[in-house]
Amino acid sequence: MPSRTTLLATTAALVALSAPLAFAAPPPASGAVPAKAAAVAAAPWNADQAAASYAISPARVTSSGSENPDVGPGKAFDGNAATRWGSNFADNAWIQVDLGSSLRINQVKLEWEAAYGKQYVLEVSKDGTNWTNFYTETDGTGGTVTAHTYPQEVTGRYVRLRGVQRATAWGYSLFSFQVYGGDVAPASTTRTNLALNHPAYGNLYQHAGNSPAYVTDGGWPADLKGDQTRWASDWNVDRWVGVDLGASSRIEAVDLYWEAAYAVDYELQVSDDNRTWRTVYRPSAADVAARRADIKAPGEAAGRRDTINLPTPATGRYVRMLGKERRSFYNPAPATAQFGYSLYEFQVWGTGGSANAAYPALPKNSTGAYRTTFFDDFTGSGLDRNKWRVVRTGQEMGSVNGESQAYVDSANNIRTENGTLVLESKYCKGCTTVPGGGTYDFTSGRIDTNTKFDFTYGKVSARLKLPVGDGFWPAFWLLGSDVDNPSVSWPGSGETDIMENIGYGDWTSTALHGPGYSADGNIGKTQTFPGGGRVDQWHTYAVEWQPEGMRFTVDDRVVQETSRQKLESTRGKWVFDHNQYVILNLALGGAYPAGWNKVTQPYWGLPQSSVDRVAQGGIKAEVDWVRVEQK
């Protein structure tokens, strides 16, 4: 097989998605599987160099069985969108492909027919016997599923879909099963691209389809335009992307194939340990000025190729690009805009390296029993300020989400009574002015544990009773402790919504926010109380936060489970591996309520009937206790 092939490549456009894996070049007349070609590995490919179509060798695809001979396993790999594999009618049915040699895999794409998998796993194997899971689906809905492998180590010769539970009474039915990736550059004593299909790393990126893995997959469009596989950082200036060459190497040159959002200024750095970096190149002042002056509308802009020949070869195992200034665009003229950095391909030319470079194993859940590390049952005469910080609009925070209230430090809004914490909203037309300017008609309460108790991993729970009414927005949640760091900010900090309610009596919601899955695009669920339960009754809301994922419960009933593996495979970077802190607040109106109740007057998301109820008094969220347990 060629060193880069594809599972379902009937057009050049599909080939351009990545270095493809599971198709062979058209076989000879005898039908024998062609020998593996080495030419492509020696010279990086791009979309214009890729063949227009491929033909599969049916001998490379096997399955547990098929419904009938017309829907055999090869039909999922024949490049025909109208044909399909239909399994035998068993939950544990499977289909697998032999890639011909061990390759690094960066994504798998499934096109389901109506008989899809409700639960299934994707696995990789070096020998066809011992399998490693790299994607688990527990609540499949069919359609098109793209599982990106970053940042997992997924290298092998065989790839398998193994069913766990069917969604219908039929078998599993796939129109196509596509695998993308390629040969890993081995150690070399002659000048070569040592980075090809090697592990790549970065800080915050836009979403799963723009992870660092795609800067070493060997693909870029000839015109350096379009959305072929690429790394794209989030919209921040100090972002970096780099590659692990596997061993100490002599680095002679670097090629950067930029998309239109290129770096105006950047540093090229090398490291022996992936921690201490040495700068070996930076564009000249004249080059930076010329790049800065190249301002076009986004639709008209193209990328550029930077070829950096080092005057003195550098030595190191790791090489990275550290952004210093982003390109500006007319968006439209005369306004300018800046996005992140976007790089199609990162090539490192030299000698040395090793094909043994691998992504490190992801952390596993801790063992042992939970113990309480934070608890407050609000039985004191007032808020315990050794445990809680009072948050004020205009001081600790600004106005957010289009909400109507100002958070203030007042016993009218934050107090303890009868062994509970009370957060109460008040109405006073135009009489609340906050530092820095701004006049508000409502006040309310918000407290958090920031700087008092910040923690990583644990079971976080609280017993709450909430008000019912359009636009009342109480929340119990966690926020990343680095949210105020301008090089991180939100959503890169991560946000864990254990409970949100927007005034509806019979349901609450849970959600995770991060880069690639924030705001309306969050990873969330709504839950309706069983047996006629309501939010204005006491309920216990909790999340169990572990390295491998999150489990949300209401009264010990699981309402959302999100694994790190699936989140990073389908949405974006897992940013829940560092400290968060607890927040309790009662907001009024704003984006979330307005998205449901469609109210715009007299306040966004807050109708007059709710304003009247606040003015009459008694709109409050009550908290019986808050607990954090850790292993």
C-alpha cells in the first residue's frame, strides 16, 4: 500500500483532508495487493499531488458477519456512498481493516445508515489480537461521526469498530468507514522531514478538527487557501505549536505552510526536554513590517510558506513555533480583525529523530475513598468569609451575559438565616451605581471560593431550593482559577455548570464550556424532575470530576456523563486538569433565559411579570449546604 492512502477517497477533495490510510492504489490485473510505496514518504505531499481515486483490496477488510452477501464489509470501503456494510444481527458485531503496516492514525470518520450503533468502540491494534480503545460512544445518534485521536497515541496496523449495543433491531449499517493518518518518519542519517506524522503539541486550539496533530500529517493545499487539515489556535497572541522528533536531531531547516491567519512575528525554538527552549530564528524587522502591512479581507487572503534555513544547524528533540503577533484583516474595510494562528504543515528538515516518538498516556482516575475537604452548612450568624469571597460588579467582575443585576455586598442580598444561605434579588429603578460607571435597576448576590479554596478533581455537591419565574437564573458551578489570566481567559479556563435554572419549574441543566464547546455550543444536558418534582423543592445537585471525565447527578440520579476521551475526540481541548473554584449566584435575565423565553422587554430575558415579583420581594435562591470531597 502507499505510505499515505485513504479509506473512502473517490475525489481529490477527500484525499486532501489528511494523509489517508485504508485504500490501496489500483491493484494490478492479477488482483494482488500492491507493494508498499516509499516515494511519498521521501517527498511531502499536497492535495494537488494526491491521486483522484483509489480502489480497495477486499482482502484487507473483515467483519463478524453480514446480513447478506450484498452488504459485505468491503462495501464500507468501496468509495460508493450508496453501498453499505450491514452486520449480522448481534450487539457484539464488528468490522476491521488491515492498513498493511503500522501507521499513526489521526482521525476516523463513520457514515452511519439508519441502523446505527447506540454504543460502540473504535480500537487499534498492532497485531490484530491485542486491541486498544481510542473512542467510546455511549449514546450514539447515527449520522456522521468524526473521531479525532489527538492527544491519544493511536498507532497500529489494524483498526476496528466493535459494537456494544445496536440502536435498532437490525444490525450495524455503515455507508463508509474512513481512516486517516500515515507513516511515521523514522530515524534518518540523510536530510529528511523528521516531523512527518510525529506527535505534535500546542496550548489552546479552536476545536478538535484543528488540533496540533494536523501540522505533521503531510497535507496542505497548493494555493494555501481553504480548510484542509490544519492547526488553528484560539484567538490569542501567545500561542505555540511544536513537534516531538523522537530523539535529539540536527535541525537544518524548517518549512511552515501557513493558512491566511499567519504569524506576523514569531520565534522558532528548540528544546531537549520540552521545557527549556532556545530561540534559533525570528523574522527580521523588515520582514515583520512587510507581513504587518499585508492586510486583506479574510476571503481574499491567502497563506504563505516560510522556509527557514538556519545559518548554523540547531540540535534538539523538540521544535516549536511561538507566536508573537497575529496577522490583521479587513473585516470589512476599514475595520480590522485578528484571529488565531493557523498552520497547515510544520516540517523539520535534518538528520536524527526516531519513529518511537509517542504521545504520553493520559491520566487515569484516582483510586481510594473520598474525604471531605470543604464543607459549609451556613449555620453561623453570617457568611463565613474565611471560606467565601463576595463578588461585586465593577470590582471583582464586570457585567456579563447581558444580565440585568449588579452583584453587591449587602445583607439584603447575601445572608444566612435558619441554617441556610440566602441569595436574594432586589429592585430599585436606577438607584445602584457600581465603581467604574454603570447604573442598575436590580441587585443580587454572588459568592465564590476563589483564593479561599481552589482545587483539582473531586465530588462537588450542594442542596438547593430555587425560585420559579421567567428569567430568574440561579447557578451552582465551577470556574477555572486561571480565568483572570489574560493569556488564558474564558473559555480556555474551563467552566463546569453543575446546576443552572432559568425560571422553569420542572427542569435544570448541566454543561461544560471550553475552547470549541462554549456558550450555546456547550456540552450539556437538560433534566426533568421525575414524579412531578420542582426546582422550588429541595434537591441535591452534584458533579464527580475526575481525570477521565465528569458525571453529573441530581438527587443521585445520573443526568450527564462526559468522558475526556470523547470530548477531545469530537469537540476540543479538555481544560479540566487544573484548579477550579465553587460559585453560587442568582442572576436576572440575560442570554440563557432570553434564548428560551424570547423576552426582550423591559429587560433581556426578564418579562414585566418577573420584574413585578422581584419588586414585591421574596425572589431568592436558598442553599442548605455545600460540600467538596476528594480522593
